[in-house]
Amino acid sequence: MPKFISFEEAARRIPAGAAIMVGGFMGCGSPHGLLAELARLGTGGLTLICNDGACPFGPDGSEYYGVAKLIHNRQVKKLIATHVGLNPEVAAQMIEGSLIVELIPQGSLAEMIRAGGCGLGGVLTPTGLGTIMQDAPHVHSIVEIDGVQYLLERPIRADFALLGGHSIDRAGNIWYKGTTRNFNLPMAMAADVVIAEAEHIVDIGAIAPENVMTSGILVDYVVGGLE
């Protein structure tokens, strides 16, 4: 059973220099309350693994939406993502040398995280072969199988995974609404500690078994939620 704790207690469990995965796609499905608290604490030197760098303004009119808060505060030393074009601060910090950015094709990143969660040795893909991508740090080597060449990409794991769920029951089982499941699903299996933020806390049984998308056995802590 996961432990239900406050945003502050959860954020304080994340030390400076930690590697954190954050679910979401341009902030859709991200744990916004947890990210806000982490930004407030100013925890720095983070390696951030997520789909993107979010954007300066959210759909609700807020500034520095999702992980953009951490980037704006210069709490991130390395960003591993699939695209960053909607957050100009990523490019600015990268050019000045204060932020290391490693771009990975979106499907490859999802599979590398899945491999990390499943204990696999890596991912074979032709994507990026013959481009500068094959010299990227996440690529282990070029492998030939039955006359076809592939990049062997390393699995990815993190110290923490920060997830955003719509409904979480008291056993930690999570249901994601619509496309908010995105990177939350594989990240739940690829970190040493999983912290899930709920929009709603529900009783056990309120989420039908076939609708459980992340099993509570994977979740260490739950924050937020309206009952």
C-alpha cells in the first residue's frame, strides 16, 4: 500500500542531483502540484527525463506550465526529451552552456523507458541510423541482425518517477483520463521511487479492475486529490 503524504513531504524526498522522470505531454498528464512544490523548494542539479520542456504559458493562463517551472528556475542541469521547441528557455540555456539537452526520438524514448522498467538490456531500432543520432550518448552500438543494421539504445531508469493520475484509489491503483496516460505508464515501472499525484482519491473498488492502468504495487507515495 502506498503512503499518502503532503506535496511538501513528497518534494523534500527528492534530493539535489536526482534523476527524475515526469509524466505528461506538454503538461497534459503532468503532476502540476508536485512540480510547483519542487520549484518552490528550489531543489537543483536535476536530470529531467520527460517528453518535452513544456511551455511558458499553460492553457489555464498560468506561467511556466509543468516542467517549465523547473527549467525557468534553472533547477535542471540535464534534460532528456523528445522536443523542446515550445519553450524558448531550453534553447537559451543550452546555448549559454548551463543546460545539457539530449534529444531522443519520441518512440525511442518511450521504448528505452519501457526497457528500463522491464529489465531489458536495450532497444533495437533503425531510427536515427546514418544520422548524428547514432553518436548520441544513449546509443550503445550499431548491431547487425540478418543483414540489417540497428542502433542498440540503452535502457533508461531514474531515481524518481513523478506521475499525474486522474483517479487513484487507496491501494494506489491509477486511472488516467484520455491521453493523459502518455509517458506515465512506462515511467511507473522505470524508477526506484514512484510518486503519483491524484486529481481525485477514490475508494478501493471505485476503479474497475480492467480500468487500472498503473497497478498500486508500483506506487510508493500518493499526493493531492479531492475525495
